[in-house]
Amino acid sequence: MFQTLKSAWGMPEIRKKFLYTLLMIIVFRLGSAITVPFLDLATVQTWIEGYATDGNFLEYLNVLTGGALSKATVFSLSITPYINSSIIIQLLTYALPPLERLQEEGEEGRKVLNKITAYLALALSLFMSIAYFLTLRNSAKAVSYTTGAEGWFAAIVIVACFTAGAMFVVWMGNRINDKGIGNGISMILFAGIVARFPQDIMTLINFARADLAKNFFMAILIAVGFVAMIGFVVFMNEAERRIPIQYAKRVVGRKQFGGQNTHIPIKVCMSGVMPIIFAMAFMSLPATISMFVEPKATLEAAQDAGTGAVIYYHFINFFKTTNWGYAVLYLILIIAFNYFYVSMQYNPVEIANNLRQNNGGIPGYRPGKPTSDYIQRVLSKITLVGAIFLGIIAIIPIALQWYDQTLASLSMGGTSLLIVVSVALETVRTLESQMMMRHHKGFLG
């Protein structure tokens, strides 16, 4: 990877793209440090530290935004509205025939889908901005003016700043796609998550300092474990199952076509981090609800309040990251969402029909249903392996806080690590393809 980066830097055209991407990331980080007017930063940070816990939606957003949410900055929402919009449009593409037809129209259809995604991202940005403002005003008590004309003006300014910041981040991502090294949205997400790594390192150092004799070797073991996880993520991202394909020979006139052997590569981790994001969004709902309707502090207090309070108390406590039931349900959801996502990406019947139309087939299996059944069996096995891999990556960091509660901030570490490594590998592949295009001699070379 480092050799690829070094070679890419040596090419003037790619070096300009590097510098442009770096400029966009610097602007992103500067915007992540500019606080929105009419907000008390100290109050916001204190409130976030108390409520962005137990894997709720606030903690999830704070991780993806690189801590910008806890600072109430212009880029507090970061790229999350666009990510949510992309997920929604991607799911609707398989459910609504008009969107499916747009996807099949090629480049022009994708442009229309991108516009729809952008408009939906704007609507989500406005909705999330209003929701965050109301939370800061009513729960955190962090808004300077809440009544009268000053209150309305403060509300409009705060909501406008959050919304404009989110859309500006989307604009920067598109500029990186056009003039940078590509993968603009992923690069913004990458920059936000990497910005939290120093904080995670300090958490580990403070954990070791708290009880040097007890925690020193444990801290080293955790650090080595995260390095091993990086290697594991890289290995699984590159792993694939190859289905052999053989094409029949055809004679057209005096020429012979076909007869070659090839394969269909099926990646073990083809769904990426999407199943974790889906599962995380689902698991964060109870903790998010508890922010507005807090359960009783103790079981005894809930019993005194009635049966409903007891049920609600047990329900909320079950979805805390310190509960083993949370980890089990989280793993099950990751596996289920992985199968769901893969089923949308791959259609064995369509693949089998395409092979038959091109006189291709899998050795030992007849064209048609036997071929599609074989592909389905392979997909099921590969999907299970990929789902278990994602589950391990997501749950191991959560298990750290079972050992010590001071490591709770590392509970999102596995997901962050998976996103960072995936984006890094995709960026390297993009650079390699760009270098290959510039090294190609062409017909006159």
C-alpha cells in the first residue's frame, strides 16, 4: 500500500488530486471546530458525555462525525444525512420499479438517482437539524435564547447552520470525486473517524495509568488486539470465493469463439459495513427513547411505580451495551441484515440466465435451475462466513467494557476500524487503476 502511495505521489496529475483531497479534508476539519452561534459549548459537551452512551443514536452519530456532534459545530451532522439517504434510495431501488428502471438506464439513470439522493439528503439534513436543535434546547438547555423574537432567530440560525454544514460536506465529497482521488463521501467519513483515534489512544493510556500494575499489560494486549483486527479486516476484505465458469466453443464463419475458462469472484465480505450500520441503528432505538422517557433509577423504584415501569426498566436495561443479551441480539441482527443485503445485491437466477445466454456454465452443473441452486448454496455459505466476521469485529470492542467500564468509548472501535480499513483499501485500488491508465501505452505505444 505504501509503495502504491509513493508511486502515485510521483505522478504530477495524481499528486494534484492528492493535494486537492487534502485541502478538502482540512476544510472539513476546520468546519468541525467552528461552533454554531447561540449555543453554550460547555453545556453541550457535558450533556453529550452524559447521554451519548450505551450505544444510542447520539453515540453512533458522534463517532461518524469525528466528535463534531459533541462540539455542536457547523459540521455536526457531517455526512450522516447523505449516508442515510443513500441507504434509503438503495433499498427503494429494489422495491420501486421506476427507480429500478433508472438504475438500469446506465450513466443518465445514475445521474437522476444521484439528484434524488441529494434532495432526500437535504430533507433529512433539515429534519435532523431541527431534531438536534430541539434536543439541545429542551434536554440539554444549551441554547442561549429560547423565547420571543430572539428565540425564533436563534432557532433559525442554528438549524440553518446545521443544515448548510451537512450539505456543504456533501458538496466537498462530490468535489473530491470530480477533482480529487475519488471516493469523496468515503474520504469524508474516513477523516471524521480517524480524527477520533487520538482520543481513543488517550483513553487506553489513561486506562493503563489508572492502575499501572493491573492494567499495563491489559492495555498492551488491547493495542495488539486492535492491530491484529486490522490484519484480519484486510484479509477478509480481500478474501473471495471463485466459482469456475467454462464457455462453450462456437464457430461463426471461419472463426472460433469461446472455449475459455474463467470464474465469478464472490467476495466474502461483499456487504461491507452496511449490516453493522443497520443493526446499530436498530439497537440504538431503545437507548435513544430512554433519552426522552428515562426509566427509573433502580428496580425497587420501578416496582413502586407499577408494572409498566418495571417492564420499561427491564426493556431499557436489556439494550444497554453492558448486557450480554445486547451482544447476542446485535450478532443475530448483523447476520440477518447481512443475508438481507446480499440477497439484494446478488440474484442467482439472473446470473444463471446470463451464463446460459452467453453459452457459459459451471462444470458439473446443467444450465438453468441446477446452476442457480448451486450459486445460491455458495452464496449462503459465503454470506454466513462474512456475517460471522462482521459480528466478531463489532462485538469484540463492546466486550472490552465488560472488563472495565472506562473502555466504554472504544465500543464503536470495531465498526470504525472496519470503515477506515475498507476506505483505505478502496482508495489504494482507485490509485492503482488511475496509475494503470496512465502507464497504458495504447495502440501506438
